[in-house]
Amino acid sequence: MISLAATAVVSKIKGEAPTMEQRISIVTLGVKDLAASKRFYVDALGWKAVFENKEIIFFQVGGLIFALFLREKLAEDFQVDAASFGRAAVALAYNVRTRSEVDPLMKRAASGGATILKFAREAPWGGYSGYFADPDGFAWEIAWNPSWSMKPDGSIEYR
Amino acid sequence: MISLAATAVVSKIKGEAPTMEQRISIVTLGVKDLAASKRFYVDALGWKAVFENKEIIFFQVGGLIFALFLREKLAEDFQVDAASFGRAAVALAYNVRTRSEVDPLMKRAASGGATILKFAREAPWGGYSGYFADPDGFAWEIAWNPSWSMKPDGSIEYR
């Protein structure tokens, strides 16, 4: 990241547009009912919010923020019509350290109100994974990928 | 994270479902045309892929992976009909260190083929931000939030 920062400085000196480093600061899902989202992420999954009000809830997830935001407010924020929202062609994945963690987590999500989209099975890429949908239908994959390395803090380092 | 890992171990001993730590391993966007996505993220934004084939491209973004996956393949992966996909009620945010970085990045994205959803302006939460849509319409916010702290590597630490 130091080299990226240095590149950004050089770009500025040259008068070019700054570099967009490879990172995501916030992942925001537009939700219909914040109380229902909270029941799922907080009560069922056990996540702890770092901030919440009547419109938005923030969770610290590794080095970024995961936000649940009322979808009408999100639509307003990026100036689209909320009526144009459909099923999101998006998936979030939670990778685990051992294969045996997958099924219990799928069960935990299901008992907390998630809909199972695909029961966990052997994946063509050599791992084991399943998908559930959160209360708004957002797809979450619970995956064990033996060929990816994970640091002690859970962050992924592609190799 | 050590305490979370310890909790997971304790849960297993008690026979409970394991804890789902607060992290996201992969953010996957379902895209229509991988070549167009690549022109935008690689050629225009300057991101470097860590893996790619004809269906998927992976980028290392901080401690997680950002994936662009052909939307039909993504739909197949979580077993929904790709025809049900609509505009995603989702936003990704890229937070910058200084206010002056916002406009040049919005311009850079626009000149690379992004559609401006909202030109950057003062935000009610005290910062300055705008939104663009990537080639598939996914909303990205470029935001300067003076009340959030950012580590040297760009990760966000909510305080």
C-alpha cells in the first residue's frame, strides 16, 4: 500500500487523476425493514453494531464497514428510483477455516430466518460451500476453500 | 479476533453453532460482459487482477477479494433465475483521505465509462461525496468523511 500511496503522490505532481487504490471502504445493502435486518444480523448471527439509528446500522467487518440502510434512503442517496430495485446480482462470501464450520453456520443462518438458496455441497473449485439469502434476499455464501490462505484475523490473502 | 476465535472454540465444545465472525471474504458483482468490466476496473481505474479466466476476475482489495463474475454463472451458483436480477439495492464506497481527491476520482471514473449518478456535493453527515455507476450499473460512492479514521493501508476503523 505504501507503493500505491507513493503512486498517488506522483500522479498529483504530474497533474494526473489520483490513483484509486484497490480497496472497498463500505458495503451497503439497502433493506426494507431495519428491525428485521437487526434481528437477523445482530440477534441470529451475533454481530455487534458500531453505530445505529432509525435509518442505518454499521458493523465493523475487518477493515471495512458493512452497512444496512433503508432502501428508500439508499435510493435517494444515489438518486435512483427505489422501485427499480430488483434481486441483486451480488453475492457476499464468508470463508471459513475448516470444512466442518460450513454446515453449522448454514443451519445457524436458517434458524435465524435466512432462506437456504443452496445447501452446502462439494464445489467444482475444490472446496465446500452453500448459499443462504438474508431477510432481503441478499445472497451470502458460506465457503471453505482449501486453496485460499486466511490470516489469523480472518482476512484473505490471494496467492 | 483472538477472542472471537476462542468463542468459536468454546461454542464447539458446548455443541453450539460456531460464531460467524464479523467479516466479509468476497464481494462478488454479477456482470454482463467481463471484457467491459475489465476495461473499466483494470484499464480505467488501474486495478490489478490476481486471477482471471473467461468467467471471473479476482482483485485483492485490502483483506478481501472483489470478484466480477458473469451474472449467469453467479445466478447458477446460488440457484436463482438470472432474469430475476434487477438494479441492486447495494452501494460500495471508496473513502478517500482528503476532500480534494473526490472530484478527480469521479472524473477518472466518468472518463473510463462510468455513469455519474450524483455529482459530488457536501453531505448532510459532514463530508463530501458523489456516486457513479460502473458498466453494470453498480453504485460506487467516492466519499470523504472527516469523522472516520483511516489507517495507512486504507482500512477503516470506526470510532
